[in-house]
Amino acid sequence: MLKLIKFNARIWFLLGFAGCAFLLGMGAYFQFVGGLDPCPLCISQRLAILATGIVFLIAALHNPGPDGVKRYSLLGTITALCGAAISTRHVWLQHLPPDQVPECGPGLEYVLENFPLSETIKMMLSGTGDCAKVDWTLLGFSMPAWTLLAFLMLATLSLLQRWNLEENLD
């Protein structure tokens, strides 16, 4: 059974990239077709998906040797876990009682024009009251909860390349 899922790392990294492209496509669909405006944490999660996808794409195109697979695996895991941390914060905000939700802040465009980049990044990662709204669910889970699951799956896929590498070398 395990032989059936034994691909080389290049294929797995390419599949990880395809997963990231799918997630970004779904985000664009919900924004432009579904009319759901992304909050600052949503945008931060999209950037983390993009970063993870870029790592996977570069790894697939590079087709590295064993040491490179280990490095790309670690980098892909780190970027996916950073995204998971952002998603965790978002899910936490959505589960706060209404009186504890932070105030809604100014729009991202306004913040980018009027604040330094470091302050903008801090605001994006902190979230606002907009981030506590649940606009969409599937099977009782909000979009950030599904994104958290996706990040954990991407981190696992990336980390498993070390195991896959060791198995292919034997």
C-alpha cells in the first residue's frame, strides 16, 4: 500500500503547489464571485498560502538532491505553520464573545497609505472586528477553520518529504 503513494519529492512538491493554487483560486472566487470582502487576517492567510506555494513550486522546478529536499521541506513546513498560526488567531477571534471582539479598524488601503509598513503588518496580523464575522460555513466550520486545516495538511505534506526521501534512498 505504501508503495502506491511513493512518488519522488518533485511530484509531491508539485502537488503541494497545485493545492496552494487551488486555495488561492477559491479565495478569489469567494471574493469576486461570492462578494465576500477579505479582512486583514484573510489577506495575511492568502499571503502565507502564496509563500508556501512559491516554496513548493521552486522545489518542484529545482528538483533538488537529498539535502535540497530537506531544506525545501523545512522551509515549506515553516511557511505553512506560519499560515496556520494566522488561521488559528482568526478562528480564535471568531469564537470570542461579542463584547471582547476588537474594534473594526480602517480599511487596508487607508492603512497602507497612512501608516509605516511595520505598523500595517502588525495591524494585519492582529485582526479587527471585521475578522470576527463568520460569512460562510461548510459542515459547521468557517473559512478560517478550513484554511487552518489546509495549512496543517500542507505542513504535513512538506514535512513528510523527509520521510519520503529516506524511503526512496533505501
